[in-house]
Amino acid sequence: MSFPTHRPRRLRQSPAVRRLVRETHLVPSQLVLPLFVREGIDAPVEISSMPGVHQHTLDSLRRAVAEAAEAGVGGVMLFGVPAVRDAVGSGADDPDGILNVATAAVAAEVGDALVVQTDLCLDEFTDHGHCGVLAPDGSVDNDGTLERYAAMAVAQAQAGSALLGLSGMMDGQVAVIRGELDAAGFTDTLILAYAAKYAGAFYGPFREAVDSQLKGDRRTYQLDPGNGREGVKEAVIDAEEGADIVMVKPAGPYLDVLAEVRAAVDIPVWAYQVSGEYSMIEAAAANGWIDRRAAIQESLLGIRRAGADAILTYWAVEAARWLRAEL
């Protein structure tokens, strides 16, 4: 009778051995919590398509970021939902606009405990819902949008944001914003470039979260889901333009792109586990079809294994508590 020469199962024989030889590890500081703050509400509003996630008031936002800091997460990413919108997103760089006011409040609350981050994009602030200003023919004006982004960048840095999340996918956005920040004296403000952001089907719940006014789609500036090499190219360009970190978004459907970007650049690479990824697991778990905690943990570990140095996830606080309890 022939017996196996190689016995890899020896490394799986007990929880202690499996823990000792595990290749990929996840810790709370590798998690970033996205948060929504809405102008004009007097109590948090649950997002119907994202159970457990809320649009916050300033007061509830302060409590949420304090909770995140206590859990040991690495940072919070803030999204603003204004009461009034216009064609150029005037509220985005208004010092009294909801996102900038919230940023100052969060920086004062937890700025020493975690990295305060802000979404730098116009889509939440425009009455047409696009990530930039529009040309007369209705297309998104790339270079006109860069002027608005530059103003936003300075306003967010002045409000106390330590890291700007450039999510608009405009050509040249990193170079323009880096130059504007440096000229204004914000040389230490970090830039996270959403380098490989795909125009996919997983953003629906987020659109509810920010009360998106979008008509049509964003396929002229976000990436085609069939293009992997293009995502790597965008990440390399953003790194060359001065990004401190690059991002792949969504995470789960684009793990191949994430791995290739990780191999192509020598700066940190992050991934965003987007709203649709969150809602699918929550819905399946609510129906008893999957083990919720196990599915969440496995999804995060898979993103880490593919090469993400940090993950934006709506489960950041809950997952961080689980990880700390396992130590």
C-alpha cells in the first residue's frame, strides 16, 4: 500500500497550529469606518438598504467616532449629505458646509486617536449627482472639475482632515490637488487616490446613503468592469503624480486587480468593501442562509490576502471588537 510522501495536513491539525502558521493576518488598525453625516436632521436615520448603518447628526457622529477610536480602528472616512445642492457643488468647499463642519468636530473629538479622512468628490453636493461639473453638452468637464477639487482639498485640510480620499476618477486629480495643498502649506496632508474605481453594480445602497441625485451613470470616468490592466495603469499614474496611497473599489469583485496593483506599486494599497458587498452579506445572514460573523471575517481576510494594506468597511468597529476579543 502506498502512503503519502507529503503531509500538508500536519499544519492544520489544531487551532493552535493553524493560528501559528497562518499566512494572512487582520488587525483593527487595518480597518477604516465610512460614516455619513446629514445636514438638517435631529436624530440618526437608518439607511434601509444597509441595516445597522445610519446617516448621522453631528452629535451622533461624535459618538460614532469615539466608539471607533475605542475599538482601535485605523481611521474614519466622512461623507457629507447637504440640505441644498447646486450645479457646481458649492457646499463642498464652504467652510460652513456640513462635511467641513463635521470634519472639524471629528478632528477635535478623535484626531489624536485615529486618522480623520474625508471624501473629496462633488457627487454628494451637486444637483445632478455627477462627480464633477458639467460642460454645456451635459458631459463631465474634467479640467473644470479639477478646479473645484483643488478648492475642496484646501477647505478639507483647513477643517482638519488628515487624509483626502480622491474618489472622483478625474484625469490629473492627484497632481492638481497635491500642488494646491503644497502651495497652501498643507504639505503633510495625505492623499488617498481611488485609482481603480469601477463603474459597477455594487453602489446602490450607497446612493441611498448620500441621497444621490444621479441620473444616468458614471461610465465615462469610472472604469469598465472588464478592464484589469487599465486599473493597474491608473494606480501607477496616481502613484507617479504623488498619491500617498492608492485604492481599488469595490473590493470583493476585483481581488485580481487588487493583487496586481499591489505588485505594481511600492506605496500602500487599500480597498473599499462597498455598500453592495455589505448589504448582500447582511441580507443573506438575515435570511439564515449564511453564518454572518464567519462570512464577514472571511470576506475581510480575503481582501487582505489579495494585497490590501487597509480596508474601508462598514463592519470596521464590529470586526475590530471581534479581533481584539480573539487576542
